[in-house]
Amino acid sequence: MQTIVIVIHLLVVIALVGAVLLQRSEGGGLGIGGGSGFMTARGAANALTRTTAILAAAFFATSLTLSLLARYQSQPTDIFERLPQTEQQEGEGGGAGILDALGGGEGTAVPSGDAEAPAAPAPSEPQVPTGQ
């Protein structure tokens, strides 16, 4: 259905461009125009004006139809849903995400080459073994 409407739309566009180019220039905005042309009679000008209006309405209708077909044809899918799902092996992070595999964590900085890791903070209460 959409292909048929696209073909009709392209035919209307080509006909609309042709109808606009056949019309006689009356404003003389570029310093050209006037003289004898392909269709100089006033009746032919009215026919071209009507043809242009009909083709413009057909262009609007096919554009609206194509936009409605695109909207209601199928639901868009997320590109990430199309990616193949692979299982990670135990040696490659064991289910951790790619950011976890790079190192670091929330609020921690990755230590550089020779720097030592910071010591753990001292507990607020002393931990006494209970012997249980």
C-alpha cells in the first residue's frame, strides 16, 4: 500500500513541477518574461492555474496519507533490542556490565600505575569478637 502511494506521490510531484514551469511569468522579477510563450492565451493560463491547484491538493493528500501510513504501520523498535544477546563467561566478568569490567566503582577513582590503594576507613565502633 505504501509503495503505491509513494509512486502516486512521485508522479504528482513531477506533474506539479511541470505545471509550475509551464506557467507564464507575470511579475518579471528577474527581468525576463513576457513575449511569446508556449501558452499565451488567457484560457490556457486559467487551465494551468486550475491544474496547479489540483496537483497541489493531490500532493497534500498523498503527503498526509504517507505520514499516516508511517505512523500506524508498525511500532518502532529499539536498536538495542536487535543486538544479539550473548552470555558472558565466568572469566570475563561473571555477569557484570561493561563499565564494571573496566574497573572502578561508584565514587571511586581508578588508581594509576604505581599508586597504592587507599586504606579502608577505621570503623566507628571497635569490633570485639564474641567467641560464639
